[in-house]
Amino acid sequence: MMSLKRRLLIYDIVFYVLPLYFLIGALPSTAIDVYTPREVFVENGTTEILHCSFKSNQVISSAASVSWSFQPDGSNTPAITIFYFSGGRPYPGDIAQFKERVLWAGDLNKKDASIKLVKAQFIDNGTYTCDVKNPPDVGVIPSSMQLRVVMKEALPQSNTGVIVGAVIGAVVLLVLIVSIIILVIKRKDSTHAYEGGR
């Protein structure tokens, strides 16, 4: 027979711990995860999309909003808001540096909060921060990226050419090896056929 102490422990687990466990497990998270690249290089004078995506456990509501802020390189001043999106409408900031150069490029239904920076200039170098709110998901750690506006010659080179070259080289090497193996096998077979004819 079970002791009284053990029965009380089981009672506590069944009536207090398990319901609390299921209640906490059933509650949705109230946090948004925001993602941007860590660093982006842009050629001076070109247009670039500053990518920002997010994950939210809630359906995107009409109260969802996005704000982008900018802090110049080497500055100790607080970041300034350069763009705001809310209620399905973009609200470009009134900062002279970005006047008519920051445009909405996202789609909140696709969890995309990107903006387009038109005619990037060297003075645009700095930290860009994307912040997304989707009530009731408002707990968020904004994501930041470093923008580097450079001359065309200073752009990082893509590794695509190197990768394509390596793949082509590997295929050619494989075909060569298979051809040699087939040639050796045929030569061996023809030698055996000749020997058998004596």
C-alpha cells in the first residue's frame, strides 16, 4: 500500500504541476526574431535593398510596424529614425541626407521588412537597424547591419567563378579517370582474347 506522503506527492503533481505545465506550453511566444545581414557592401551611386526579415508567432496585424534607424560611422550620437512603416503606409523620415532616397521594398505578409536605398553615397556608411512590431508580439531585439559604400573596384569579389571553375575541373577530371579505366579494361580484354586464339 502507498504511503500517505507518496499519495500527496502524486496528487500535487497531477493537480498542480501538470496543469501549469500544459498552460505554459500552450501560451504563444510574444517575441519577434528580426534578421539582417551583418555587413553589406554597396557601390557608390547605385541602389541597394537593405534586407530585413522576421519571424512572428502571430498573424500579421494591421497594427504591425517597421522602423529603420541610422547611426553614422564613428558617431556617438543616438541613431536617428530614417523610415517608418505602419498601417500599410510608408513614412519616410525628414532627414535631409535621406530625402527621397529611402523607399519601402518589403512585404509584411511575407515577413519582409526591407527598404531600398537609392543612389548610395559615402556619407551613408554606418549602422542601419531594423525594428519590427506586430502586436501582441512586441518583444523584439532589433537587428543591425553595417553598410559600406565603396568604389566599384573595392567591392568584395564573388566566389561564384571559383566555385564554377572547381566544379567543371572536377567533372573533367572524373571523365578523364573513367576514360582511362575503360581503356585499361578494354586493353586487358583484347590481350586475353588474343592469347586465347593461339
